[in-house]
Amino acid sequence: MTPPHTPATPNHASVDVVIPVYNEEAALEQSVEQLRAYLAANCPARWRIVVANNASVDRTLDIARDLAARYPGEVDVVHLDQKGRGRALKRAWSQSTADVMAYMDVDLSTNLEHFMPLINPILEGRFHIATGSRLMPGARVTRQHKREFISRCYNLIVKAMFPRRRFYDAQCGFKAIDAAVRNELLAHIEDNAWFFDTELLLRSEQRGWRVWEIPVEWIEDLDTRVKIVSTAIEDLKGLVRVRFSRIRG
């Protein structure tokens, strides 16, 4: 099912960029400042940075609120009392009134120069979902061999379970979505944690929505909050659930 969509020119469009955070007091301010400078220089659309705080217990929320006060209209804050990247994105996206909603990791592992190539095809009405890829030809990735091996194994499992899937990388934390499909898509995504990324792409393809994928330059953050073993187990459970469940409606 392809939803109706009226292309928006960048000069008349609006974009929300969500940064989900949990205990990121050390990185948040610098990352927001860097992202803000990039958007001011390169994004012709009206833009806003939304910090989605996931029950942080350090000074993350205070820093986010200080940034919002410093840059009213450009930085905003959404606070959640529960952890979970998927939960934070659902909340921030469901409250957004922007034409395009994107998100990226607070460490800015993905080079920001890929942001406009990511969202432009959505603004132009050619695609509904956009995602970065660390596995496509042309991608440049710097990370530990162990994490590279695990990532490739996981994506091979995705390929085996969903042979018709057309994307390379299910897990890259660099995505965007058209507002025209937001409400319906979020209603189909059950996961509130790290499997959110994969489920977003799989459910999008199940609905027949067009997914745009671009190779990116990506550098691993060694201070990652991801627990590899427990996350892998939950991801595999999620794949089984999506493989054998039907989309409502």
C-alpha cells in the first residue's frame, strides 16, 4: 500500500532530527552544537533538533534543557521515564508536526555530510523511508572486528529470514521517515528498544513503502551503551515475531 504524498520543496519543508540519549552528559552538548552548525549551513528546510531523554540519571536532561533555552525554536527536549531507543523515537515522532522526521545517534558516528542525501529523496516525494548503510558498496566503516563480524552475521540472518528484503543494513542508527506514513508505521512497530531499527525497515517493506538506502561513512563509538549479547538475543526474537506475524489492516 503506497500512501499519498505531496512533494515538498526543501525551502518550504520542515525536518525534525531526534537524538535519543541515555546518560550522555559527556557528549550531548558538543554533538548538538556540531549538528546545529551543520544544519544551519546545509539544510534549506526549517529544522529542529529534538533531544529525547531516556530516563537518564546523570546531568543529561539538565544539559538538554539548557540547550533548548539557549536555542529556542532550534532545540527541544522530550523526556521519558523509561529507557529504550525505540520508545523515545515513537514518542518524539508521534509528537512531531514536521514533514520529515529523522534520527541519529548522539555520538554522530555517521558523517553528517550524508544527512541531506538521506532526506532529500523523501522531501522530493520519491521515497517514504531512508536509512544509512554500513554494508552497501561504497560505505566506509571503522569499528572493531568483533562488532563487524556480529553485524554481518545478523544481517545475513535477516536476509535468510526475509529473502525479499531490499536493504543491506538493518541496524544503522541513521534514518528518516515521511510524515505521510508515520502514524500507520508506528502502529505496526512493537519493539521499544534496539530492534526498532530492523522492525521499522521490515514493516515498511511489508506495507509496500519505498525505502531509500545510502552508503555512509561510519566510525564506531567505543563508549557505546549497547550490550551485545542481550541485544542480539532480543533481535533474534524480534525477527521471529515479525517473520510469523501479520500486519494489522
